[in-house]
Amino acid sequence: MKEDLVLPAPREAAADSAGEPLLQVAGLTKHFPVKGGFPIRRTVGAVQAVDGIDLTVHVGESFGLVGESGCGKSTTGRLITRLMEPTAGTISYRGKDITHASRKQLAPIRSEIQMIFQDPYSSLNPRQTVGKIISGPMEINDIVPEGGREKRVRELLEIVGLNPEHYNRFPHEFSGGQRQRIGVARALALEPKLIVADEPVSALDVSIQAQVVNLLQKVQAELGIAFLFIAHDLAVVRHFSQRVAVMYLGKIIEVGDRESIYTRPRHPYTHALLSAVPEVNLSDETDGGRRERIRLAGDVPSPISPPSGCRFRTRCWKAQDKCAAEEPPLIQISGNHEGHLTACHFPEEPTIEGRDEDIVLDPALAALEEGIEGQ
Amino acid sequence: MTTLTKEAGAPVPADADAFLSVRDLHVSFKTEDGIVKAVDGLSFDLERGRTLGIVGESGSGKSVTNLTILGLHDPKFTTVEGEILLDGQELTTARESDLEKVRGNKAAMIFQDPLTALSPYYTVGRQIAEPFMKHTGASKRAAWERAVEMLGKVGIPNPKERAKDYPHQFSGGMRQRAMIAMALVCDPDLLIADEPTTALDVTVQAQILDLLRDLQQEFGTAIVFITHDLGVIADMADDIMVMYAGGAVERGTMNEVLRSPQHPYTWGLLNSMPRLDSDLDEPLNPIPGTPPSLLTPPSGCRFHPRCTFQDRVGGTRCVTERPLLAPDRASACHLTAEQKRTIFIEEIKPRLG
Amino acid sequence: MLRFLFRRFLGAVVILFLLSIVTFLLFFGMPRDPALLMCGKTCNPASLANIHHVLGLDKSVPEQYGIFLHNLFFGSNQFAQGPCPAPCFGYSYHTNDQVWSTLLDRLPITVSLTLGGAVVFLIVGLGTGMIAAWKRGSLIDKMVTAASMVLSSMQIYFLGPLALAILVFQTHLFSKPAYTDFTSDPVAWFDGLLIPWVVLSTIFASQYTRMARSSMIEQLQEEHVRTARAKGMSRKYVFFRYAWRGSLIPIVTIFGIDLGSLLGGAIITEYTFGLPGLGHLAVDAVSFSDLPLLLGVMLFSATMILLFNIIVDACYAFIDPRVRLS
């Protein structure tokens, strides 16, 4: 085991190779069959959980994947870590196609891609000690670090801010936040190059969530690990990721560096999403730099029969006939920064400042508000 | 702990204007591991038509408090002391049959997860009509019509048909709307909303929050809004009460609590929360440690094991003496008012970006 | 839903078909020759061969199975004992009676025993269980729980003779168990089955008590039950409308299994009280290596179990709209 894992020495190597693509995903698709029919059950349709997405994660970079439930972000994470078989598309890691690699072919790469799960309660085996859980990946991959596995586990416990003396304790003796730290230690055990973190802090209380986010950020910066950070919380994703992709119904609808996505979004859905985040306004001046207010109608449609063309069109205030007929390609729209891609035929102005008139698509809300104003 | 008899201080008499008045409430549960003091000396008031936001993390006692208001705790394992006055009626000692007349009628409740909170066995319309029949004596037919009307009001398209559907045929956001329709069907004066948007997606959450606010204006309902999300509370509340380990640590109007907070725990919450406009590439400032076990709560100030400002108070006051929470704008902390002001302005606010 | 039931029905037919094959193979795997039992004291190789021929046992196993299936669906006139209309399981080796009519003869006994017992144990079991759940933690609850623990660890072959000894032979409070046809004398029917019902339901009821109690308590902690209380519905209303509905699912499941297997023959109960029902018949069929009878009883029992499985599924749909509408 290399010495450079002892914190806080930052890793030079990571900086050198930064910018080089580590993970490349093209046309990634996952359809879950829907059974039905009579009298013999057969596949009658598909849940289009992920439908042809492209993304690239560079060495040492943190890439955020954000979207609401059912958008396919978690499925994407599972496909990339090969916990699920994709229906179509390719996943390449360091330029090598691993889409359909067998267990054996994957073995050398397995240790480099690790996963952190959402639920710190169910993702740790309750019958194993912390030491056993964290050394598990080393055992499976038959790796004995210098000084033995136990020494390494103690090191890892220290890195994630737990007491190395707790080596022999069981998960139930730890709080939720501490369990998530154990999960992080396990993911770090094999010196991964890429960690796929699926909602790693959403089950935690606010004050604990910040502790874990800081830990992940420390690990990312100091060990030069690339992250695919999957979450529904836009503020957390913004805080953690250098680049962000927004997903809707199995597609990436907008991707770019976080500055562009969060302050100059072009896709109406990104606008709606950002305007929906409730925020504490700490500035004393009232109404200073008021954010736009967009209220969509209803929920996300079913991914079994998604709308034709642009999938957001059924809830979009700018939708026209073209949106139903033609799927908008994910491209760089004029005025966008380099690498800021948007899939929209009629993009919005690149600002999140309040507009002349709120967009309220929800009929009940609109009716109530009219009534209130009329009084 | 036992040496400190008058921890919470003598309760002030109930506010005459208040519609809901909670005085020195103590709630404890018997569990296999011992007695959990879920709520420990809590007092607050709420006026008609206003919204009180209660913020706190899991185990702060915020949900327990509100179940206790409607008497929904299990009396076999729970001990309740103190006073809860709703429109002059004492609820902690009220008979079950009297509480039934209050629930869903004068005071209604919305829960976090609308999928499990609605019965899978009955139609949405029936579940909304039921309390209306019970409390107003309306006929089955009239109650059904009322249910349809309410569904329309909360924005369910085609309410006449959808009333015949079962909850599982509704989407998550629609279920929460149905839940709101059910809570408001008897035009209650008080609505208790327990994390009503936590299980929802952010765009749906925004719809529901706006809807609740607009309906409040129309119906004039007082709302107790419980959440862990400061952003949501900023959106909804007139007044805020911050809870920690079974007690209130700070209260005031929304602007007071969020723009000039006084309690180290409130500072911690604000500091640890990433925002859409906070400085990038600055680490968050989490509260160290973990929330205490309510089986053996810390002595003195409940927050002292996690508090980084103890030395400013000096001595052992934080460990031995539980700080009081005065009425109105107040915070339960031994720091002086001057200290609270300067620490916030000089040390906390700059970090908020 | 109808589609679902139809699919389940098709599945059941396939299972019955496979079961008949397995029974057939197992029978010919047995080390005993049924012909030897029929051959009697004057047995010689020639008469044995003759019996083999008459029974069709000299044919290959697949061939015999083919004949069995043909007879089952179309009947047969090939039997020496006389014509055998469909559904024809043939004639018993042992008694020379037509198997199907024997089954029909014995069926009322088993049905009377089972249904009568089921009515009692369902009412008593669910009743006490729900009272215990309603009064959870009280003395009544503790007594019910303790009693049901003791009773459910009892066995029929212990409780049955005990009941007979005390209630019938010593105190003469009840009549000796015997079966009289309901249509000929309902009073005698009731009188003769009372003790078996009581014993059978004592043991079953205790299980239903425990199940009803725990399932009710579980349901009472459901969030939607709390919501119903939060909107002002009375405790009684919530108990019987909201919690009760959900608690039925596990009860219906077990009841379906119990009823199906009891109707297929309550072997121990029937033996204990000397009631010649289907269970009795099954034991006879095995001990006399009576292939036609064995196949008849086996397939009949299996049909009962599968039938009640389907009924249980239909009940789920009735109870739970999520099943009905998906």
C-alpha cells in the first residue's frame, strides 16, 4: 500500500492527470420489462428508466447527477458500477469498454470503482464487525496491504473521523452519520479512482449531513478521487460537484459546469427545479435579487410511456408542436459556456432572476391566487 | 439532573389571545431501555391565522409534541404533564370522546408520507367524506359532494371521477393534496402539518407549499408547520421555534430567528446547510458530535456537549444549569444578549456567505 | 382480476397433472405388489399372473397412465366390476367399489367435520384475538395469550381421547362421536359431531387467536390508522373499519391453507373419533396398496388445496383494492 494515503498530504498525481477522461458513458440505456398480456404473460412494454445518456467523468473530478424521483439517476449509478446490466450503450473506464465485461475481466477494475449507498442502516451487514466490513473489499480482491489489513482498516477509520479503537464494534453501536462514515471507509479501502455516491447524505440530519459532505469533499480533494455524486438536493450537489447534469425521465436535459447550471440555466426544467428550492434569504434588504417563481403542474409522468419528442413538454410553458414531434438534441446553445449543453428547442434566458410575471401552471394554485388577489 | 428541580422555570400564564397555548409540556415514553423524555418543559402560543414553524432534527421532540396536542400518543406507554389549551379547552386531561370532537374538526393534521398515511382500502372520496359526516352530521351524499369540492379546491383534475379512486392510483403529489383536502374538509381553525413535503420531489414540494399558504389565506387557518428544512420554514412560517433534544431553544418571528439568530444550535443549523447562493469551495461548518440520547439527556444545557461557545459563558453554568427560555423573542442560552449579538455578527454571519 | 384467476386456474390444472404422474411413479416404486394382497391364501404364479392381467398391471407404466387419463376424462366399460362413467378412477382393488362413488360417499363426513369445526374455530379464534388486541396489555389480554399458548401446543391425539374419556365415557355429557347423514337426522348429525368439532376447533382456534391478536396490533400501529384517528373517527370505528380490514390478509391466507388441507382429509381427527371420512380412506388406500383409490384420494385432496389457494387469492382482491386494480 502506498504511503500517500496518510492524510493530509495531497496527491500530486491527481492534479497532473486531471482533465483526462476517466469514465465515459455513451448512449447508456436501461429498460425494465413490464409483464402483462393474456392468457400468456409476456413483455408488453418497458419502464424506460435510463434512455440513452452520455456523460464523462474526468480524473479527480466531482460530477453531480441531479433530478427528481424516477429520473433514472440511481439506475445510472447502478449501471456504471455494473450492479445492473445495461440494455444498450457503452461504459468505458480509462478508455477500456467494460459494458459487458465478465467478472474476471472486471476484477482489476472493480477495486478502482466503489459505491457509497444512501441508507447507512441497510448497507452494512449487522453481523460483521466494522473491521470486517471495511476489510471486506480487500479480502475479496485478495489484497494484503503493507503492515496487514488491520493496520489499513485503522488508518481508514482515522481518515473518516472514527476512533480506530472501534475496530471490533458492530454497526448498530454507531449513529447514522457514523455508519455513513463506515461506508465511506469501506469505499476507500482499495484506493479507488472513482466513487459512485448514491444519495449519500439524504438520510441524515442536517447537522450530520454537513459532516459527511465535508468528509467526502476532503477525501475527494486530498486523495484525488473522482466522484459521481447522485442526489436530489440541488444545494448539496452544487456544493459538492464541479460539473452537474440534470436528468428528467431517463434523459440528461442539461449539463455543464456548476456556475453555468446554477446561475445561467437554459432548460425550462432546470429553471423550474431551481426556482422550486425553498431558500433562507439571509440578506437584510427585502426583495433584493428576487429569484424567479415557477410552479409546474402535477407530477413527473410515468416512464413506461414517456411523452414523445421532448419529455418535459407536457409540463413546459414554452412547449410547441415541434417539441412533440422532435426530440431536442443535447447541444451547446449559442450564448452558453463551453461544455454547457442543453436539450431544448426553445431555451430560456440564461438568468434565474425574477421575471415580470410568475409562471404558475398549477390550475388550483392559479385559481386560489386569483381569488386572493381579487379580494 | 435530579438536583435541578426548577429547570424550565415557572410557566407563564397562557396568553389570552392565543388560539393554541402549550404550557410546560412534558412527554415521556416507557421503553425497554428506560424512560425517554421526548418533550421536556415546552411552552408556546399560536394565534389564529398565523403559522408557527417548528424546526428540529430527528429526536428533537417536534413530532411528539404535535401528536400529543391531538392526544394521538399511546396512553399506555406515555406520560403527559402540562397544559394544552386549544381555544380555551384543556386537551391533556380531556376525555377521548371530547378529543374525537376536536380532531379533524377544530384541529386537523397532515402527515409526512401520504402513501402510508392514507388507507389503501377505501376510496379517496370516502376518506375525505368520513370526517365531514362525523363532525357536521351531513348525509353520505352531501359529504361525498363536499369531498369532490375539496379535491377540486386542492387541484385534483377531474375531481368527480378521481374521488372514486384509491390512494395508490394517485401520484405522490396528488396524494398529499388529497391529504390536505381531508384535513381541511371541516374547515379547522388549526392545521398541524408534520413534515408534509419531506417525502415529495422539490417541484411538487413547491406546489404543495404554495397551495398550503394560499388555502391558509382563504380559510384563515392557524398552522403548526413541523420540518427539519430551514428553507421550507423560511417559505412558510410567520414565527419560528427551534427545538433541540425535547425543548425549545429559540423562538421569535421568522425574520428574527433566521436573520439574527441567537442560539448556538440555530447558528449551527444555518452554518451546516449548503445554500444555492453560498460561497463555493468553502467547507460547510457542521455542528460537531451527534444529537444526545433522550434516555440520558446531558445535564444543564442540553446542547452543551456540542456547543463551541461554552468557554464564553465561563464557569460550569452550561453543564449544571439549564438555561430558561423567556416568552416572546428569546433563546435558551447562558450567553449574554450582547455576546449573542456580537458572536453572530462577527463570527457566524461572515461564514454564511 | 379474472385474467389472474384464469391463469391461476390453468396453473392448478398443470400441477394436478404433474401430481398424478408423481403419484403413479411412486406407487410403482413401492416394494409391494397389490396383486399379492388380492391373491389370498391359495395364491400361485398362474392366479397371480391372472390378477396382474385383470388389473392391467402387466402393461407398461406409461401405458397404464395413459389408460388412467383416458378413463378419467371419458369413462370406461372395460372393468370387470361394471361400467365406470367419467370421472373414472377405476374400481378399488381392495373393496371392488367404484372409487369415485366411494369418494362421494365419504366426502360429506369430512365436509361436515371440517366446516363445522372451521365455523367454530374461526369465530372463537378471531373473537378472542380481537378482544385481546382491543384490550392490549390488560389482564384479559394476558389470560387469552397464555391460554392460547397452552392450547396451541396440544395435539388432537392427546386432547381427543381425553375429551372422549371425560366428556363421553365418564360424565356422559355428550354422545359418542358418530356420523349420521344431515338430511336424514340433523339432530343426530349435530350430536355426533359435537365432540370432534370442539376438539378440532380448540386446537385451531388458539392459533387464530394469536394470529388475529398480533395482526390487529400490527395494523393498529399503521400510519393510516393513526390518520383515521387524527380526523376524529372513534376508536371503535377505526378498529373495525381501518385496522380490521388489513389484519384479514394473513388470516385469510392461513385459513385457506387450513381449510384446503382439512377438506383433503383430517386424518388424525377422523381416526381419533372413528369417523370414516376422506382421511380414513387415504390411510386405507396406502395400507392396501390400492392404486385407484390412492390416486383418487390424492388428486381430490390436492384439488381441494389448490382450489382454496385460488379462493384465497380472490379474497385478497376483495379485501385489498391494490390487488384488485393492478
